[in-house]
Amino acid sequence: MSKPIPITASSRSSMKHSMKERESRPPSRLIERCLNCIPLTSEQLYEVILMHCMDREKMQEHGFPMADLDEPGKVTILSSTVFPKPLNPGIQNCRCGKKISLLDNDEWYSAAAEGGWCRYHFGKVEWYRDSKGKKMALYTCCARPKSDLGCSRSKHHVSFHRPFEKIEFMRVGSPPVDAEFPTGDRHPRNVFALDCEMAFTTRGMELVKVSLIGIDGSVVYDTYVLPKHDILDYNTPFSGVDADIMTGVTTTLTEVQDQLVRLLNKDSILIGHSVENDFLALNFVHENVVDTSFVFPHAQGYPIKHSLKYLAKHHLKKSIQKGFQGHSSVEDARTCMELMLFKIYQDTKPINWVPESRDNGFFREVPPPPALMPFCPPFATLKNRFPTPAFFHGPILHRAPTATFPAMFIPCRIYNSWGMRLC
């Protein structure tokens, strides 16, 4: 594994431009390809996605805010990042490793009061090998050893925790009766992907941006949010938010909740990655949740999870969250939708199924090989009969005989827009 590239001043200056470019990108064509290829009706697609929703027990285990079954109107949270105010543990770890308390005198902890700075690393620790093959632990943000002083500094100590006090959680209601759709909103148009970005405030982490994506990849709702408390650190390498972006933002969390209640209903399905963090930031309660970290579990099991970046690279051959230019909530939400649609495509396609010819420019059928073929022709012949993906723009359903099976066994292959084979 190559050593990490440290972030520089020039790369920091390009963060804002890169973020705007990613936010303005059109929806991924991979979503449309998967929707065209999945051999299901709209109602069947909704039911298949619903089958991947987490049950109540798993949601509680993962720390989702859940409606209390014994006491209506109350919310239960089994999470290590939220604590009730009466307990006042006063033991939260700052990024620099210092023990702090957000509840002491209801004030944030100032590092400047100590006459110094809060020095920390915002990257992760990963293992690499030097030229001699010796293992070494380096931070991904600066390529320095784990024992080195932090490469970033702040005037304030911050905490990933937050006190659970006077928080009003919102819950969506039942869908309205529609004569056109007698089954209610059990339809793909009622499937969304959600992602949020947070910043450090005087009361822990609070919401600063929320994005809601439709099943076709279009942006349904996207807005910056003004936190209730003062911002201590914008967490820019991950949130993509800075002081310039937040200038003039007046949307509050209550307004975001009201908008989500208008857009969603009880039958809505929300897709995301580690969505419990988004729900805690939104103060939101919902039951129909598809979590990609649960659908694509880690081999070692919970609580270890794959990152969204890894899942996109491994399953979609797609690179997201490059460097430390800030995560794009729109891009991350679309990636979650792509992961689920691509998984459903793989799970539902018959092994010999090939879609009919289409005139939409996304697919081109390759002429089938002869009915029987006792041996596999040379590679040059195959290359001429079945052109490579580089000759086309868009996915290709490539039907080719295998080396060990007769030509009646025809696998179905699909490529992304970069010509990389997905399955």
C-alpha cells in the first residue's frame, strides 16, 4: 500500500471549487441502467427494497432513535454518543485525546484558556510498509507516525458526544389516500436516500447540511442548516462546510423537520450509510430504513463496518470522498442508492436473462453465438465477434460463450460508464 499524500495549502484552497463541481453533477447513469435492467414491476421493486429494511431489534442495536412501545410519545435511544443530562458523565474525549465535559457550567471548553492549542489529526491511522518491509502506522492526513503531534490545531476542544436534553423528535404520519394508487405510497417514488453533514458546536455535533435523493438520483431536498448553538469547528475535511458557505444561512432544524414531514410518510423507505447518525442529528424517528452498512456487512461482524468509500470502490468501481476536500452529502446519498439498486439487480436477474432491445442508447445487444459450440474460439475471434466496452458509451450486456461450458450458457455482464465491468 502506498503512503498517504499529506494535505497542503493548495489542496485546501481547491476544496470549495471541487465541492461545487460534485454538487452540480447530474444523476448517475448507473441508476438509470439498473432501473432499466431490474426485471421487476414498480410495486415489486418497492417490496424488494422493503425486504432489506432493518427490523426493530437491529435498529435499537445500531443506536437508532426508536419510539417507545410502552410509553407513547417517548423516544428510546441506545447509543454511546448520546447521554441523558442528569447522568453528566463529564468524560468525553476530544480529538486531541483530552478528557472534557460539555456540561460544565453549560460552557464549551476553550483550549486558549490553557494558553495553548488543541492539536489533533483529522485523518485515520492506517498501516503501511516501508522500503524494508517493516510495518508502520501513519495518519492519512499528513503521513506522519502515530506518535507525532497533531498536524491540525483549533482554539477549542470539541466532542463527538452531545447531551440528550429537551429534544423534540419528529415522526412522519400515514400517507394520504390516493385514488390513482389504491395501495398507498408503496411505490418506488416513495424510496429516498438520505445523508447529513455535521459540525462541532458548543453542545457537541449538530446538523449543518441535509440532502434527500429520489430513486432516480434526482435531488429532492438539499439545504444548509444553521445550528442552534455556536459553531466551534466546521469539520470541513469531512462536512465540506466552511464559514463562507454558512454565511447567510437561516434554515433551522425545525424547518428541516417540517419539510421532511411534508415529503415523507409512514411508507417511505430511507436508504443511507450508518443512518442512525443522521437520524440523531435530525431528531427524527422512522421505521423503514435500509442501511448499506447492514446490507453489506463486514466479515468480522458488528460493530465493525465497511466505509461507504470502500463499498463504492469494491462494488461499483467508483471513487468518492477523494482526499480531504469534504464529503458531498448529495454524492454520498446517490452512492447509497446506486449500491442498493445494483444489489437488487444482481439478486433478481435470471442467469440467462437478457433485456429486450431498447432505443434509449443505454444498451446494445450483441448477436448471440451459434446454438452449439464444441470448443471456445481463439481470443482474437471473440474480440472481433464481441466488441470491447471501450467502443461504446454506456453499459453493454455482453453475451459470450465460456471456455468450459457450451454456448447455451450465456452469462449477462454489465459495465459502468467508465467501461469497467461490474458483474
